[in-house]
Amino acid sequence: MDFRKKFVVQPVAKLKLGDIDPAYKGEHETHESAALEIARHTANLAQLQYRLYAEGKRSLLIVLQGLDAAGKDGVIRHVISGTNPQGVNVTRFKQPTHEELAHDFLWRAHNHTPAKGEIMIFNRSHYEDVLVVRVHDIVPKSVWSKRYEHICEFEKLLSQADTQVIKFYLHISPEEQLARFKMRLDDPHRNWKISNSDYTERKYWPPYIEALEDAMRETSTSHAPWYVIPSNHKWFRDLAISSILVDTLDEMDLKIPKPSVDLNAIRLQYHSAKIEQKKE
């Protein structure tokens, strides 16, 4: 299945998240039946990330958005875990600091964009500035509505600087979110994830969905596409995202660079060192 084609948000197209089944499972019925395919994708992802790091000319920015308990941490843990930590970084976007608020809204995002050869993951992102601020009326519409254009220009700038931007919205149902909240309550190892806002934010579900629909429709482009990933089933979420990441990196046609030294000369040095070692 071509997950990129199936789940991409077409630019300026009508988007209704209510029309997308968050429990969609595709060709597989169970995690067990999808496990080999997921493993193959994650192995391929590790190889492609190695090429990206070795080439050192381009980079990848992965944006993860989703309502509470949608699985952003799970994607990082299960999909990205096989890559080399030297070339992968994660930035979590929490409530802006005083320093961040003293700058334009994109300052903190630009400050964490990936260097050449790197993958950067935004756990939440600059999109909070057209979501939370809108839903909670922190800034007026006259302010947040102009930010779509700024975001598009920002991502266009990254693209022109050889950074591929790819954005995922992890789509879960209100019922699934509540079930995951219960798991946090019942499991002592997950209690730390509980926050006061878990339940209070649920009453804002409809305006969040409306804000997400508008944001994705206004900012999904060919160089920085949005994908809506059905995420009620964690294993399907991992399958779809790993597949899309592999296809995206593969399409970049990453090249291992040629050696910067004379290999024959290095081989001679190696053999000389072996001979000297035997003499000792």
C-alpha cells in the first residue's frame, strides 16, 4: 500500500477528520501480521539515516502533532529507536519560555532545525502557535490567521536549504484517548505522564479538530506535506509512519560519499603496521 498517497493532505483541499477512521488497519488485522513489515521498514530506515548522515548535505525534519495520548512519544520510541543517536535529535515544544515569547513565534522552531546530515524530530511544534493559541483565545484571529503564511514561508525556506520537512498528525478517537488515560492511571510506571490538563482539555476537542483541519489544509505543500495517520492501533501507526519515512528518504536518493583519502596508501600503512606488530 502506498501510505503517502493514501494519507497525504492535499494542499487547500477540503479536510474533515471526522471522515477518516482513526481505527483503520489497512491490509493487516493484527500487530502480529504486520510485525515483519514494521521490522523491515525500521531496518531500512536505519540504513537510510546512515546514508543521510554520511552524505552530510541534506537533512530531515519530522513534525509530530496529536492531541494528548495520541502516541508521539511512542513513534519516537518504536519507529526511530533503531537509528544512530549521533544523527538524530528530538525537541519537545512545551509552553513557551519568557525568552521565546520575547521573539517572533517561529524563533524557537528555527533555533532547533536540523543541521546537514541530521534528522530532527519536533514533538509538537511551531503549529502550537495556530492551535493552542487559537483554541484558548490567547491571541486574536487577526494574529494567528496570518501565521499560516509565515509557516509556509518558513518551511519553504527549509526546503530550499535542503531540509525535507514531513509532518504527521496522529489521529485518535476521544474513546481511545480516554482508554489511554485510564492506562496511565492504572499503571504505576505511567502515572508520571498524568497532568491536570488531560481531562480539562477534552472539552475543547471540537475546536482543536477544527483548528487542526484548518492548519493542515493551509500548510500542506509538496515540499512539506501533512499526513493524517490513523492511530487508534499503535502498531498500524508505526507501520504507516515507518513506511512513509522510508519512501521519503529513499526518494531523496542519498549517496555514500567517496573516500577523502588514498585507499591504496592507507592499505599500505595498514600492512606495514601489521608487519611491525608481528615483529614485536
